[in-house]
Amino acid sequence: EENEEMKKVLGIEGMHCMGCVGRATRALEGLDGITSAKVDLGNKNAVVDMTAEVSEEVMRDALKEVELELVSVSEKKSIFG
């Protein structure tokens, strides 16, 4: 059966350059349940596609490992995908 993909928006502090964006992307995409992470340096956030619920704690720990801080998690409720 098809799993409904969930999108969440993560607020991330500590990103200063494209290198930070790359580290954040790899950290998030390396987690079980996250299929893609689109990290936006300007907006200081990441939109992640999840096939399974990933706890805020797990995402925070993954980002902390690359010296970034997860500051918020919200559901993405946009018709624009």
C-alpha cells in the first residue's frame, strides 16, 4: 500500500554557507524515514519529505552532529508542495 508522504518544515539555526546547507541535507537525508530534505539557507529552514514519523529529538541530534541547531518543527500545510 502507498505510504502517504508527510512534509515538515524544520527551522535550523547556524547555517552560514552552502557547506552548512550540504551538511544539513546529508544529516537529514541520512535518517530512516526521511526521503528528501530541501534546505534553504535564506529562510533558515528545511522542507523534509518523510515516509515515516521521525522524532524531533532524532532530527535535532542529527543536526547537532554537524553543528547546527533545530529550533522548530511544523507541518507543511501548503497547496504549493
